[in-house]
Amino acid sequence: MQVPQVKAIHLIAFDIPVPVNYGGAIDIFYKIKALKALGIGVYLHCFQYGRETSALLESLCLEVYYYPRNISKTQLFNRRPYIVATRSNENLTQRLLRDELPILIEGLHCCHYLEEARLKKRKRIVRMHNIEHHYYASLAKVERNIFKRYYFYNEAYKLRRYEQVLHKASGIAAISHNDQAHFQEHYSNVQTISAFHPHETVDILPGRGEYALYHASLDVGENNEAALYLTREVFKDGSIPLVIAGNKPSRELREAVNVNPRVSFRLGLDSEGITELVKNAQINILPTFQATGIKLKLLLALYVGRFCIVNTPMVCQTGLEELCIVKDGAAPMKAAVSQYYHRDFPEEEILKRRRILMENGFSNRYNAEKLAAMLFDQ
């Protein structure tokens, strides 16, 4: 690797962010695009475990390097969290040592490179996608498999202790105001930089849709729980159809959908297919039982969807509260579905979304400029 002649950074990613089909990959991919639009080159370092190398990434970045993730089960007995212990590579360290460029570290997953003494004088910003020990504890609470539940609880315990490594960071880029408040209690130079996403403008179709939609990665425990909640409680009777879109639904969710004639699946869609479902829905309904980070599915629904019904944990301290219909509990949520299903989406709501999303910290350019200041300012 040659010493760069342009403004550039190293970015250490916990996964290859292509295909761009889950939250962490979406944030990293569109972050790279937004930085490139500012004239900032990226030397991308990816840990590889199941995904293929990407010509698309190689066209966007100055260089892309791939490193095998050591997913041996022996790493479960490491004192460090499994997601950290499996992501270290000496070749990566040697490449970082060839220059003095700032380093952007994605998540606690990649914070081995905060522990690395040879890098202690470097500018190292950590992008936090969640409060990880809260996230893993929440996964444990909804996990049915006893072995997976033990893993999640054990990982949450390790992550809570390991988070202290963030004292070695030059700064922390939290993904939401709620997360920023947590990190500011313990660490310095914490700023909110919201999620990067594929949308540059608010683009909402005229007319009305013919279904309500819940979309998510259904193999994640909290999303499975939310889909079950909607199927069994919010849409358990009445005439309004619910579409559940995602992948790998649990047996329990399949059985619940099979006995509810108002609910149907759309499975295995790519990101374009999901976006079309979101745009054509009358209501995007997005409950969550885990108030961490910011949900990219919420930003998608607000940029291109009509009415958006959520519960408090989905929007708490995100700055997006006034763009959503916030209802807690099955009965209020069900009443809201009935209330908004037959309404046209108001033009003034479109204008409000444009104002809040584009001017209040949710545009990619705004967040790329803020991140660049963290990386390059002294």
C-alpha cells in the first residue's frame, strides 16, 4: 500500500458490508459513499465470514482488504467478548502502521485496535451502533433456545466489562441521542452521528395503500417477538391485512401466521423489494421492545412510506417522535391502524418530514461532515 496522496482514513468493518441487507451493513456502506462524496478516500478492512469479496466496494474505496474471522468455538472461553476475540489480525495491524491516517473502528467488535499498543498515538474514532451489552441482554430475554440464551447473557456480561476500552478512543460516534447520553456518562468526546442510509430525499407515493407492513430480519429474536405481537394481538381480528416481510421466520411465527387469515408473509426480498413494499403500504407498523440505537427500518419508513405507527421504545430520544404515530399497547395500536388505514397522507406531513429529516441531522452529507470533523480536527 502506497502512502496516500489524498485525504483518507482507514475503516475497520466487522463484516463485508455488501450485500447491503442489514442495519450494520447499510450504515457502513452508505457511510463510505458519503465520505467519498466529500473527497475522503477509504482504506477498507473487512472481517470475512460467509460473505464474498465485493467488486462494488473495491470501486468505492482506495483499497479493500479482507481478513478471515476466527470463529472457533474456543474463542467462547476467551476473557474478551466473542465478537471481539474473533476479530484481530496481525496483517491488518501492519497495514495500519504503514501511515498515520485516522482510523474509524466499527463497533466494540473491532476494538482490539484500541487495545493495540502500537497504535496508541493514532486518531481512533469508534462508531457505536448500539450499547452492546444492552443489545445482547435484550436478545437473551427473547431467545427460546437455552444454549443461545446462555451465550447472549454471557456475551452481555463480557461486553459490559469490555466497554471500558472506549477510554482509549479519541472519540465516540454514537448512533442516537439516547446512546450518546449513556456514553457521555463514562467517556469523553461523544457525539451523535445518526445512521447512514440509502435515501437522499423524502419520496412518498400519492394515494392510499392496501395493507399494513412490518419488515425486519425475522431471525433476530426481538424482531420475531415484535412480529408475533402484531400477529397475535394487534391484528388478531378485524379486516385490515398485515404483511410481514423479512427472512427466516421462526416456526412459532409461521404457525401464528398460518392461523391468522389477515396476516401473510413476503420472504426473501432484496432491499429494492423491501423498499417497494414500504412505499406501497398504507401503514408501516414498527413496534420494538428494545430501545437501543436507531432502527434503519424506521428511517426507511419515514423517507418513503406513508403513515408510521410505532411504540415509545422505537422513537425515544431519536428526534423522530413527531413524525410518527406513537402508541403503546396492543389496543391503542390497533385503534390507530383502524383510524389511519382509510386516510390520505397529508401534504403537510411530507413537508414536516423533509424539514426534520433533511435539516435535523438525518441526511448523509450532514453526518459525513460531522464524522469527518471528528476524524481530522485536532
